[in-house]
Amino acid sequence: MQRIFSGIQPTGIPTLGNYLGAVRNWVKLQHDHDCIYCVVDLHAITVAHDPKALAQATREMAAALIASGIDPKHSILFHQSAVHAHVRLSWIFECVVRIGWLNRMTQFKDKAGKDRENVSAGLYTYPALMAADILAYHATRVPVGDDQRQHLELANDVAQKFNFDFCGGEPFFPVIEPVIMGPAARVMSLRDGTKKMSKSDPSDQSRISLTDDADTIALKIRRAKTDPEPLPGEPAGLEGRPEARNLVGIYAALTDSDHAGVLREHGGQGFGAFKGALTELLVDKLSPIAGEMRRLLADPATMDAILRDGARQAEAIAEPIVKKAEDLVGF
Ligand code: ADP
Ligand code: NA
């Protein structure tokens, strides 16, 4: 059975983008794959964070994942800082990855912005830790949103160079295949159709979070940027209309359809009517998740026990793999 690994940062309540681009696919994969899902708290400290709030943010993310359908009986669910194998392999990978490769990462350029001399070195080397997260388990399939494509290519380059440098080209680390699924693999900001929706962008509050109530969802959809034209009858008509394309993609993902299917039903409609239908759909799909999250968070001790148990299972898989990598390096 192929092993799946994926992670999410405890940097806020998950957005509709995290849910449609990643988490919903994690849920779908867990019944016929060996799945490991990680709340990546080591990644969360690459930017300014509140130390007093981090443990609770990790618990909230775990609750959000379980409420979305991740079942700790079928999948391993844990937080990254509890399994030291990640950091040990990450250091080795920092010494394998080339600075030139890191310099090409567009997420770093976006997140660092203009103040590139004054961000943490961790934000810069983040892709080496991400490669370690996956390869410490010899995972071969990684379900992520479209924004992670470049980091996964880099992880494959790191694995290949490690194999070449330390194993005479033998495939100790396997090739990773990204699993990027569905019509909402890159959900865009509702304010700016050229930027992705992110839970951790403080400058853009237009995102839909999994805990938003019905009124908040209705308001955010009503305010979502659109153009004056009605919806086209087929996908070609979405060309050059990123905001329309985004809303149609969200609708398609939530109904397990595609752009063409949604436009067959809603083509010709103005955004007033379409936004009403979309709001209803969102409230219908998201409010049970928010309710379940509240119920889980009322019992923090059980959440912590689930994460601890997951960490023990994760460690048992990663430990021998990382030990072997350390042997190969010569430690
Ligand atoms: P964020 O950027 O929202 O803080 P993370 O870095 O924690 O999210 O990413 C968690 C997962 O969610 C990743 O698989 C990522 O590709 C996916 N993801 C993040 N934003 C989006 C989006 N706007 N659309 C689709 N998937 C997304
Ligand atoms: Na991201």
C-alpha cells in the first residue's frame, strides 16, 4: 500500500482553501491508503508567533481535521514537534539542498516580501524541513494544494541528490508524487482573484474560515469581487475572469462536480443569484464541521491524548528510516 503524508500549519483556523485544496482530499484517501497527517508546528514558528497560543492552535487544528473527517483510527494524526526525526533529517537535508534551489522558491519570495534581509532563516530553509517531513516516512504520495507543487519538486531533487551522494544512486529515498485534486486545488482570495486564499495572511480578511457562522459566510460571499457579466455557459467563457472562475470552482468542489457541470446548471445567471446558491451550499457543508470542532475542543485532554498516541505511531515508522539516513551520512 502506498504511504501518504501531508501537513498543515497551526497558523489559524483552516480556510475554505485548506479544506477544498487539501483536507477534504486527505479524508477521501484515508480508507484505502496508509495515511499520516501532521500539524506542522515547527513550520509555524518560521514567522512571528505567540508562544502562549501555539499549543492551543495545534489542538484547534487537530480538532478541525477530525471534525472534517480525519479519523484517528484510520489515519495517524500527530504534531510535528513531538517526533524528533523531522528535525534530525531536516538538518541533513539542509546540507544536501543547494542555496540556488532555495532561491527559486516562489513561496519564500511571496512570504518574505520586500524585507528579505529580515525574515528568519527558517522561512528560507522551510522546504528542506518539508522534504524531511515526507521522506522520514518514505511516503510516496502527498496530497496538497497547487501552491505546494514547487516544494515537492524540490523534495524530489533533495532525495535524488541524497541517494546519489550517500547511496551510490540506490533509491533509499523514494520518488514523491504530488496528489493535487479537483477544481479547487488553488482557491483564490475573495478580494483579489490573483492571490491565493490563506489562513495566515494578516493583510487579507476576506477568507472564509471553517468556523464562520452563516451570516459571516453570507457577508463574505456578498462582498466577494466579481465582474458585471453573467456566468458563461461553458468553461472557455471563464478565461480572463479569475473571480468568476474561483467561485465556480468552489461550487464545483463542494458538489463533487467540475466547472462544466456547474455552468450547465448556472450558466446565464447573474452573480446575485449564483452567490445566493453558493452561500447556501457553503453554510450547509461548513456548519456541521464548526459544530463538531466546538464539541471536540470542549475536551482538550482527549485531543492531546489523540495527538500523543499519533506521535508514538509516527515515531515508530520514522525512527528506523532516519537512523539509517544518519548511518549513510556517516554519523
Ligand atoms: P496557509 O497557506 O493557508 O497558511 P498551509 O501552508 O498550512 O496553509 O497549507 C496547508 C495545506 O492547504 C497545503 O496542502 C496547501 O497546499 C493547502 N492550501 C493552502 N491554501 C490553499 C488554497 N488557497 N487553495 C487550495 N489549497 C490550499
Ligand atoms: Na502554504
